Amino acid sequence: MRSLRTKMVMIMVLLILALMTVVGSFLINGVGNYYIEEFYLQMEQTFSQDFITQLQDLAVGPDGPSQMKQRLMSQSDLGIDLSRRNVYILSSDGQVLDSSNKATSVSMTANLLQAMNGEVGQSGSIASSIMDLAVPIERDDTHYIVYILDNKETVNALTGRLFSIILQSLVLGLGICVVLAFLLSQILITPIRALTTGTRQVAAGELSQSLEVTSRDEIGMLTRNFNHMSQVLQSTISQVENERNKLSTLFLHMTDGVAAFDSTGHLIHHNPAASRMLSRELTGEDTFAAVFGEDTSFDSLLSLKRSEYLECQKRAGERELELFMAPFSADKTGGGVMVVIHDVTEQRKSEQTRREFVANVSHELRTPLTNVKSYAETLLDAGDDMPPELKKNFLGVIVSEADRMTRIVKDLLTLTKFDYGKMEMNLTRFPFAEAVKNVHQAVALDAKNHRHTLTLQCPEDLPCVNGDRERIEQVIMNIVSNAIKYTADGGKIDITAGTKGKEVYVTVTDNGIGIPEKDLPRLFERFYRVDKARSRESGGTGLGLSIAKEILNQHQGNIQIDSVFGEGTSVTITLPVAE
């Protein structure tokens, strides 16, 4: 590929060549035409009518051809230059009768042929190698032809000299042209090279380039525009990069999964959430058919309009997923399908839990209501016929069932307050050991009634805690009461308190019926009970552990349950020590 300098030199050389060729052609043609016109003008002035009459008078003499030649040769002052022009006296058929150069013949020309026909032959051409004039001389029966021949030596010599001058001028002009072309190209190429270097650096990502403006011409304007373009491009790319980083961060860390497929169905983009939700590691080798083929048709998605989308369900392992699929267009020739994956597992579980909660509440309230209604109807039907003692028992059952419903409603209200953050806590600094001892004293009689052995190990120097003492004692009371309730009569229950690092703890251990391993993860669910029949017989609502968990969460505490079915249970409560 030729450089700009070479192209400019070639253009200048061709320009000079064309110019010199045109000028030379005009000069050479002009000189030739000038001499031809000058020749025929001189001949016209020489061969006037008087001079032709003189020649006609000489032609009828005894030695006509010779006398006419002498008369013509004496006319050098009238334009016949014998040094370059020859004079011939020809017969009417073109035979040389006499000549100034002793020649015996001449070449037949168009002018000679015209003179043989009785007309003056005086046509000339720059392409011809000669200039000639043929004049017929006629008197009576005498017919001659005066023929003047110029060999164009002067014209040719002058033309050669002009050609030499033109060549010399051409060589000199070419030299000057090459030098000027190099200088001009250097002036043009220097800023262009700077622009070329700048564009390469911009293409390589160095957008802070600023080129020096060295002139105020078009190249200077181009340089200023380049600098402006570089600044605008840097600003634009910076904005695009920021937006891309935002979208990339959002794409990578969004909780919903996103997967994009091209028009052929191959995976082109996905975020970690998509792999996690689908329980498989997505790669560029995956296709829509392999990932979602059983859910919908890829071709049907591509045929949707931009504003339309398809919603479907999918199960991946333990997850319940909602899929939102819609087409997108990357350009005029291609597009693809975008799939947004929403994990609704917890939502489904919440809905299930809500349904179970409503069902449990309905069931828990229906049982005491049914009992109250049944006993009340019996009392109404029996009237005064019912023995007083039996009526008293029936009224006791009604009061007991009403108290049970009151406890259920009270516990539900407590949980509702926790859910909405409206539970008021009376936070104080109190000795943890005293709270544990209070609970021990409160349940001692109940434990004795069940013939349980109740022990307490609580150091006197336990640190204090910050919290609502009544609520903390309620939690410990709930745990100890469950131990008494679910331990067969004559069992053993140990209450142990102590410190562990910056926490205090109390552990309640029993040798009761224990809890099956499958039930341990659900113990803190509302209304969940392992032994439902026994819980209802003892008046339990199934909300105690849920309330205990919420209270401990409010105090940054924790509760842990370890149990072996048929051997016993150990429940540990921990709370942070007050600073």
C-alpha cells in the first residue's frame, strides 16, 4: 500500500508531466503553424499579379525556363530564401526543366497535382515534412509550373530546440516538484501521524489522549475535533461502564435467577442465583431444551411479542420455582429469550404454614367451644333435675374450657405483638440466679405432686443480665413445666445454671418420654405438638416454645433442645451477660 508521501509525489510528477506535455505540444504546434502561415504569406506577397505577368512574359522567350528561374532567384529580397528554399521550373506534366539546386526531379505533392490542373497549389500541413507552393504559368500555348520547396530545416531545428528546452524544464520541474511534494507531505503527514497514533491509543483504551493543535487549518480543526471526540468518548464510556458495573453487580447479587439464551437456544448469560435455584451448574454448553425443555417450547417463546411473556412453574429438588419467560431482540438479525427465575419455596411454605395455622387455631378453639356448648346445653336441658354436685362439675368444665380459650387467645396476641414489633419489654438489670431460683420455687409443688425429683444447681455469684425479668422467668417456667408435664411420675428433673464466656445459661434436663428426631426441627412452629393428645389433656396450646423463642430473640439469647426419644430431653437457654 503506497504511503501518502508517495501518492503526493506521484500526483505532482504526473501533474508536471501533463503540464509540460500540453505546453510543449502547444509550443511546437504553434511554431510549426507560425512558419507555415509565414511561408504562404511570403509566397502570396511575392507572387503578386504583376510578378506573375512578368514570369508569363519571360516564359514565351527563347529560354523561358532559365529566365524564369533567374528572375525568381533574384526575388530573395521578396521572401524566397535560397538557403533553405529551392526553386523549380517544371513542365505541365511535372518534368523538371530547370532548378536552383540542379535537381532533375521532384516528388509529386498535392500542390503539384493541383498546379497541373491549372490551379495554384498552396495547401500546407504541420504534419508534412515540407512546405511547397506550385503556381501554373500560362501564356498562349506555353505551360510551365513554378514550384517553390522549403525543407522545413529551420522549423525542425527550432522545434528540436524547443523540445530540448521543454525536457530541461521538465527535469528541473520534476526535481522541484519532488522536493515540494516531500515538504508538503511532511507538513500534512506529521499531524496525520499524530492522529493515527492517537486513534490507536484510543482504540487500546487510552481515552485520556489530547493531541497538540499546531495549525488553524482543516487538519487543526480535525485535531480539535479528535480531542473533543476523545473527551466525549471517555465520558460516555465511563458512564456506560458505571451503568454496566451497576447492572453487573445487580445481576450477580440479585436474589432472583436470570438466564439468557440466544436465538439458537444456547445459554449466553446467567447469574449465580440461577445455578443455585436450578440445582445445577450452568455453562455455555447448556441449551434451553436441556434446562427448561419440559416446561415450554423455545420456538413458541421467540414468536411472542416484546410486551408478552409466559409464566410457568418448575420444581428443582426441594425448590418451588416460578419462571417468567420473554423474548428479547439483540439487533435486527437476532435475539433470544430471557428467563427470570423466582424461588417461591418459602412463599409456598408460608402459605402452607398460614393454612395450617388457621386450621390449628380453628381446631384449638373449636374443641373448647364444643365442650362449653355441650355442657351448657346439658345444664339447660336438665334444669333443676341435675344434682348440685354434677351441675358444679359441669360449670367447672365450662370455666376450665373458657380459661383454655383465654390462654390460646392471650398467646396468639403475644405472638402477634412479636410479629409486628409491638411487644413492650420492661428492660432492667437483674440477677439471673434469682430468676432461676424463683422458677424453681414456683414449680416445686407441681413436681412434688408428680413425685418428681427436682434438683437445682445455681451458683450465687452468677452475673446479672439486662432484660424483662418477667418474660425471662416465663421462658424458664415454660421449659421446666414441659419437663414436668412430659416426664412420667416419679421422674428426675435437673435445673443447672452457670456461665460460659460472656453468657449465662440454664439447662433443664429430664428423663421423660423424649422427642423423636424427626420432630426436633419443628418444635418452634406454632401449634406444633409432638404428643397432641397429651398436650390437650394438660391444657397446652402448642405456642409455648414459639413464644419462648421470640422472647429470647428479643434479648439476643438462644435456646437449644437435645433429646433422645424414650430417654429424655435437655433444653439449654443462653443470655448475654450485662456489661
